[in-house]
Amino acid sequence: MAQQFADTSQPVSARPALGHRRRLSLFAAGVVAAVIGNVVISVIAHAAGVSSSFKPLHPATFIPLTVVGFIAGAAGWTVIRARANRPTNFLRKAVPAVLVLSFVPDIAVLASGQMTGVSAGAVFALMCMHLMVAAAAIPTYVLALPLHAPAPAAR
């Protein structure tokens, strides 16, 4: 059976609009994927020797933060989608920049050495979690919050 993917080659105006239920379903699936991915990262990190006393890798800590990060990303995507003249071009630069900036607090935790159980492996796991949220969120945003069609090129 052939897989079907969203046709992002068509301008948004040529694609049917998503209903609220479909959009919410996409967001729910994206959040669940991000949470499951982060649980897997946490399990792997602990199996690799990261201390169980490192609280950022406890589900009670990272699951709410995963959901908040996913929603914050959607809010940013929505603002850019509504206000940028060329949102696709803007997001191609902004998304990697924001992702790299999201590593700064993790690096600060490692550099300070103040948190119980902190190690390079623990911080690496946190950084992988940021990547996991982005990997789940971006396709969700593309499908649920499509960018408007680019303006026709000047002749």
C-alpha cells in the first residue's frame, strides 16, 4: 500500500482548508510523538548511565515542558505565518537558530555543575529532546498551520 503525504507543492489556496477537529488531531498526534520520543531518549540516557537523580530527565519534568515547547513553537509559527512577507524563507533561518538557542540553558546547566546528577551525557540527552520536539513539531505545523502561497515572482 502506498503512503500518502500532504502535497506541499500546491499553494495553500489550492489545498482544502483544515477543519478544527483535523487540526486538533494533528496537534495531538504531534505532541504524543514528541512525548514518546522524549520518553525513549530518557530511557536510553538512563540505560547508558545518566544518573536517575538528574530531574530534567524525569517524565514529571520533561513531559509538561515538551507540551509547553510544542505549543510555544506553534504560537511562534502562527505569528510568523501571519506577519512575515515570506514566512517559508524566514522559518528556514529562524527554526535552526531557535533550536540552537534552546541548547544554551542545557549548556549552562552543565557549565554550572550545580544541578544534582548533571553530566555531559545528561545534557546531551536534553539536547536530543529538543531535537525530538522539533522533529515532531515542524511536520505538524506544516500540515496543521500551512504557510501562505508565495507571491508571484516579478517579471
